Amino acid sequence: MDVNAQGLDNAEPKYGAQLAMYNRMKNPTLRLVLCGAAMLTAVASTGCQSSVGGQTLPSAYFLQDDVQYFVKGPEFKLTREAAALKEARAEATLKR
């Protein structure tokens, strides 16, 4: 193999199939098509978010997802903590 002044192999092959592949990859149209196909494949395989009827749907597989249901609870989530603070304040005022 030829070696340039920096000790690196030259990028241009000289024989048979390597030369044919090198010449094909030098073509900017082919390179653009391959990059476009790779990007399209990446976008298609990851899924995309869409909006249908006012709903934001995360992917094409939303119908197969399990439904998450959360039972309605109290509006104020810290009822026990508020009661404990109120009781502590009442005890503090009694000790004074």
C-alpha cells in the first residue's frame, strides 16, 4: 500500500471491487440518497407524536398500551400532615 508523508494509508484503492466501490461512493448523488434513506429509516422506526381530535398521541402503538387509572383522591393531598401540624401548634400554645 502507498503511504503518504504523514504515515497514513492513501484513501484511494487500486484494485478490482475496492476501486469500483470507491468510485460509486464518490458519487454525491448516491451518498445523498443513502443518507436520506438512513434518516428516513431512523425517523420511521422511532415513531412520532401526532395530534388527532385534540388528543396528543405519543406513537402509532397507543391502542395497544394498557390504560392507567388512578382513583380519585382528596383534593388536598397533605391532610394528615396538616392535621399533625395543627395538633403540634395547639400543644405548643398549651405549654406556654
